[in-house]
Amino acid sequence: MNISEPKAGERVKAVHFTDDAVSVDLFDGRTITVPLTWYPRLLHATQEQRAKWEIAGAGYGIHWPDIDEDINTQGLLQGAPAPRNASKAA
């Protein structure tokens, strides 16, 4: 599988949630929306915990310190859910 280098426009601009999905806005204008079931820590987090995210990985990642969850744009673009063993809450 070829893994390409991330592009500048693939940096995280904003993150928002619905009851069953997380959406990530990128600087290039795209929005990636995936089901919360892909990220059990986010699924089981409170709204306050979900709202407390920070940019990580030079702008290509998102970190939620209260639940120790990390997502990167490359994984989102490739449609990669969290590994199964990551479903255990901290």
C-alpha cells in the first residue's frame, strides 16, 4: 500500500460532532465525516470531553487530552477506524 506524504491543505481547521458522527474540516475546504462508532473513546465521551480537542502532529492530527484519543487526517482520508484494542476507555 502506498502512503503519500500529507499535503498542506490536509491540516485540521475545525472539528464538530453530531449524535453519531465526527466531522473534521480541512484547510483545503474538504470536510471528512465518519461514524463515532469508529472511535469508541469519542463515542463514549461527554460533550464537554469531545469539545476539548487540540491540534496535534504539526496540524495533521487531533488530540483529546481528557480521553487520550488521537486521530490524524491521513487515517480519516483513508477510512481507517481506531484499532479494536483502542476501544478500552482510559
